[in-house]
Amino acid sequence: MCIFCKIANKEIPSYIIYEDDKFLAFLDLSQVTIGHTLVVPKKHFANLLELDEETAKEALNVTRKVALLLKEKLNVFDFNIVNNCGEKAGQSVHHFHIHIIPIYKKGDLEFNAQSNKLSEAEFKKLHNKIIK
């Protein structure tokens, strides 16, 4: 059983700030910024691509509710909402989860990936590859 399943089953203590019948949200032990929270379905799904459509919709609704709670209680207005899908993308716990990272000032969280500059022809080729 994965660590998030154990948290959902209350086998491991956590700092839960939201819970309903299908989801819970708890403070991440590695606080990127103060209030960094994880939204996790109680049912195990390895990643975003395994979610059924209803669970995916509910995950976003719960994420919104929790962000509003953090906004109210921590007086924060900006957030990074992040999902790492797969090991190469940085997913370390293979149970779908969404990070809500409060941003208090510019630079609290920076994505430093190098941008790929594509020509119009390259964009068209990429676009056609995806839609066909």
C-alpha cells in the first residue's frame, strides 16, 4: 500500500486541512512555501492518466475549495497548482495528487526549464502530429 493510501486510511498521521468522502487535502511535509498542500483522492490512481472523468472533475473542484481556504486563512492570493505525471516529470509518490503552492512574492517558485523556440513550420508539424 502506498504512503498516500496509508494517509487516506489514517494509518499514518498527517495534517489534514480538508476531507470529504472521496478526497483529502493535507500539508506537504516538504513545505515549498508556507501552506503547501496536497490534494489526494482516497482511492488509489497512479497518476492523472488513470483517473476516470468524474474523479478528474472532482479533483479540480476540491483543489479550488482548498485554495480558497488557504487564501482566506493565510491571506495569500496567488498559487501554483501543479501535478507531476510520471517519474520523468518529477512524480515521486505514485498516487495521483495535486500540489497547491501558495505564492507570497514573485520568485517563491520558479520553473527553470529551457523554452523550445519553434518556427511556424515546426508549430504546424507539432499541431498536426497531435490532432491527427
